[in-house]
Amino acid sequence: MELDITPWLNLVIRWLHFITGIAWIGSSFYFVWLDNHLEEPREKKKGMSGELWSVHGGGFYHKQKYAVAPEQMPEKLHWFKWEAYFTWMSGFALLAIIYYLGADIFLIDRSKMELAPWQAIGISLAFILGGWVVYDGLCRSPIGRNNKATGVIWFLLLTAAAYALTHIFSDRAAFIHVGAMAGTAMAANVFMVIIPNQKKVVAALTAGEAPDPRLGQIGKQRSLHNNYMTLPVLFLMISNHYPMTFSNPYSWLILAGIALVGVMVRHFFNLRHKGQSSPALVAAAIALLVVIAMFAADAEKAARPAPASGDVSFADVQAVIGKHCTSCHAARPSHESFDEAPGGVRLDDPALVVQYAPRILEQAVKSDIMPLGNETGMTDEERALIGKWIEDGAKR
């Protein structure tokens, strides 16, 4: 019995990415919530800036925050870092397994740019690492002292990157890479700034010296940036399931709008945690989502191939599917990259073609994400033919 290790490796790493991502996001959200709920200490201690009483799971908790650090270092100090590190490492491993090892079918779209796998991987790494360099430089510049200005510029830079990536890579890969850029900036904030600054504070206290308060302020700023990037990155992680968001010429604008909604939602909760209310933010986010949905529908309709004329027989459709789809979607795929039908979807049986007609419509007619990378060269006329057959009832 032969075992194809690749899908299992994909499953294990994806599961790890999911688990560690939950842990990282959970701790990030919790500490921002905690910081926004701190109250003036009733019994003040030197250096203490706030405290909070809470109840959870049948127990009462008393949290105290120091503006810089306590006078003495406690014996045990809990660090929150491995959640971020493993989320990034597992995410990059997934990127390598899916988009680098499968660059020809998952990363490269030769209708946009004719690239060799090594060139596509090089561009991918340049965007991911270059994004961190630009973001970090922005934070360290004089502009970085203004959080709002920094956030707006970083948002515009990511939007520009989205525009460029959607004209270089396959549609799904472009969205995933924008997420990888933001996720790398978030993880690097922890690894390169927040944790090193905390270690400097600990070292100063251990040496009996007064730590630099600026170290904590910088760490808090980067943590706040991570907080606002979280929801857009979560959307990008699941975006490959929603082709209506990435399969039209204006996908980069749709992405920018959805990301902006995520930022607004996060800001609403941050304000609420401080005891402030802003229902206008919720209304604006809902209105923006409606506009995005309408814009995406219009863009999808405009990008869809012109309808086929006349009656379309099942035999005609079967011929197109046999030419472009069954090399992968068959009981025994002939495509070298697959040992079994991707997603368990088989199209080598007439009954299954009818059964999967709605998915074919979404993947190959309303969008052009199938065939992957369009390596078989499916034409707009062939897509329109399939679309007409489905609209007429998908009958055999």
C-alpha cells in the first residue's frame, strides 16, 4: 500500500497553523482588551499604572500593569512569543508546500506573466521580505511617531502590493501573498522588536538599572499595529474559498475594501473596550460591505465571457471537460501533480459532471481559477459554452 505523504503533511501543518494562529490572536486580543480596561490602582505601588479585577471559569483574577517594569524582577515571568513564531513558521511552510513546490499550477499564471518557478518564488520572497523592510523603516522614521499616519501609509502600500501581485501571480496566490506580507510584518514585530525590547528591560532590571521607558512604548505601538492587521489577515487566510472576491479585474480594490472593514470592526471593539461607543463605525462597515458586494457582482458580470448562442449539448460540454479537466479530476489522474482527484471532485463520469455543475460554474465560468494556472488554455468561448449548458439546466 502506497501512502502519499504530501496531503498528510499539508493537513498537519495547516492544523498547526490554525491552532497556533488561534493562540496568537487570542492572546493579542486579550491583552489589548486588558490594556483598554485598566483602572486607576486603589492601592498604588511604585511604577504601577493600572489594575483590573475579572472573573472567569469560577475564579477571580487581579491584574496589575506597570508603566515600565516592577522594581524587582519576579522569579517566574511568562512570555508570549511562541504562538507568533509557530504561526508564521507553519504559514510559510504551507506557502512553500503549496505555492513553491506547485508553482507551475498554483503560483504562476502565464496569461499574466511568463515566469519560471524560480523566478516566481524569487518575486514571492521579495514581496514578503521587502514588505517587512518597508514597514519597519516606516515605523522607525519620523512618520512612525504618528500611529494614524503610519497606519494609512501601510494600508496604501499593501493595497499597491495587492494591485501588483494580482497582475503577476494567479488570483488566489496574489491574495495569499498580501496576507503573507502582513502576517510576516506581524510576526517580525514580535521577533524583531517586541521581545528584544522586553529582554532589554529584563536585563536592565536584573542589573539594577532603570529600564528605558521608550522600549515599552515601541513594543506597545507594534502590538497595536498587529491588533489592527489581524482581521484582514484572517480574511486573507480563507479568501481562496471565495472566488467572487479575487476572480475579477478589480480584486485588489475589493481586497482593500474588505480589509478596511476588518480595521473598522477592530477599531469599534477597541473603542468599546475603553468605554466609548461608535455605532457609526458599525453602520459604515455594513454599508461598505454592501458596496463591495455590489461592486464585485458588477465586476464579475463584466469579466464573464459572452454567453454562448443556441442550444448546447452535453456531448459538447463533455468534450470541453475531457480536454481541460479530467487530467486532474478523475479516478486516476494523468496529471503528474496529482495522485487523486483534487478535493475529491471527479469529472470523468457524466453523472458527476451534472452533480458538480454549480461548482464548475463558480470555478471555471464565473472565475477562471480552473484549470489551475489555465495550463490547458481553456478559452472564453469554452467557458461560455459550459455556462450556457448550466444556465439551461445542466441536463445530460
